[in-house]
Amino acid sequence: MRTTSRYRAVARMIVAIGVVSLVAACSGNGGATGGGDTGGYPDQNITFVVPFSAGGPTDTVTRMIAEPMGAKLGAQIVVQNVEGAGGTVGAGEVARAEPDGYTVLMHHIGMSTAPALYQDLGFKPLEDFEMIGLVTEVPMTVVARKDFEPATLQDLVTYVKANADKVTLANAGIGAASHLCGLLFQTAAGVKLQEVPYEGTGPALTDLVGGQVDFMCDQTTNTSGQISAGEVKAYAVTTPERVKSLPDVPTAAEAGLPQLEVSVWHGLYVPKGTPQDVVQKLTEALKVALADQKVIDQMAKLGTAPVPAGDATPQVHRAKLEEQLGTWSKVIADAGVKAS
Ligand code: ASP
């Protein structure tokens, strides 16, 4: 079985660099500035840090918006995967980066769960970042290897209860969306399973398709293709409504587990202290990317959509994070989960 070591304290950093946009630096804003003058921003490549593996859902959404954002900014955007510890390694790296707008973090709901889970997180979500704006809110799916015995979500509950010692549940590390959804599932089912952590659900899904793990929760942005192709078995979506692109997959509530409701909101961050005009340029570029028909179409195919334009702002993003930090700290405290 290809897995990462469980809950590693110092996560290995694997960097996969992909150039997603090669746009001539033609913004016409003048040359390099420095010394606090950001009028020329951007005048070099911008790095978008994804705190999970390449090929997974966070990576997929990042690459979708990086191209139109780079075009709007007149800069090349490079995607860098800085994995480990449920997304906290990459987030910490961006928190400590130069606040100059050249290092941007894409993170998801995990930003709001990390403080309750990790004792020595090394960054404070509300204090160490400037928010750029929300990006998308993605439904999750409960999926299994295609030859896994249970046929429905109810069957799955019965089966895992009877076989708790041998069933394996994959996730992308403590605090990852897959971990949270798995936690909700186990709480609802009243069972404790053997969890298999990866550094992203890209590799976890590969192992699921290969039959090395039994089941997991993951965003539709990663699972849609395999569900449609019949490469995995889909039990439910975790949103109140069915997902248009997966019309045959029932909601968890329809399938008898209404407690299993979670969707994965994503947002862009830069380090605290990044000049406001730079934040504003990034927000404007994000809005342009989210209005791009190609992005809308790509997201729709994968079961999601850009947030409404009004939510792609620092204010709405900050308010969302504040609200979610409160919600998840309670869920996590009630569940008694800790990262180490
Ligand atoms: N879907 C993952 C999670 O569980 C993250 C990823 O690989 O993008 O949070």
C-alpha cells in the first residue's frame, strides 16, 4: 500500500512545479519598483502555493483560475505543491513568506479547522494573512473502490460497523476536507475506523481506484471523472441538493445520513502586511477569472461553480473564515480529535 507515514510531525515537502500560464509581462505598469512602491506589481512570476498534492482537487481548482488570473495581471503564475500535515505545511510557508504579493496561498475549509487540531500550528489564520477572496464551494462525495461490498450508504454504515477492524478510510491528513468528512461519517455511523493519511487526495484516489484502500470522502473536483467512468462506487454527495453533473448520486440525507453535510469552500491568501493595492489587484484578477466562461464550464463539469462575484472579496472571505473557525472548533472539540 502506498501511504504516507501517519500524522508526521515534520511533513516532507514535495514540490511539484507546473507552469500554468506563460503570459508576456506586458502590463505596461513600468519596471521593477521595490522600496514599498508597488506600482509596478507584478513585475516577476507569482507563485500560487497549493498545500496538497499535484493532481488533487485543490490543485485542480488552482490551475483553473491561475491562467486567467495571470492573463489579467500580465504575469506568469507558477503553481507549487507544498504538501503535508493536512495542508498546514504549505499554509505556514506562505504565512512566513515576504508580504509582497508574489506568494499566494490557495487553501480550503482546512484553514478553519487547523487551529483546533494542531497544537503548534505556527501561524494564525486570521492574523497572519490578508484575504484575497473566496473562489468556489465544492460538494464532497463518499466514494469506494468499485468492488467494495456495500451497495448503498446505509449498507456502508452497516458494513463498516461489522468490519471496523479491517475497513480502511483514506484522507489527506488531519484537518483536510476528506478527514473532516470522514469524521462526520464516523460520528454519524457511531464507528471508529482505520484512517490512511495521504498528502493529498490525488494519490488517495489513485489508490482507491487501484483497490489499495476501501473508501473516502473527496471533492467532486477530484472524483467526478472516476464516478462517471465507473472506476469508483459513489454512495452520496454531501450537499443538501444533488449535484447536476452527477444526477444519479443521492444526497447523504436522501441516503439516510442527514448529518453528513459539508462542502469545501476555497479562498486565496497572501501574507499579512501585503500592500493593499497589491491585494486589490489580486482580487480584481480573481473576479475576472471567476467570470471566465472556460472556468465556469470546467467547474460545472466537476460539480461546482465559482462563488458569486460579491464573495470574491477580502471582506466576505474574512467573515467566512471567522464564522467557520467557530463552527469547526466546536465540532472538533466535541469529537475530541487532535493531530498528535
Ligand atoms: N481533497 C483534499 C482534502 O481532503 C485536498 C487535496 O488533495 O486537494 O482536503
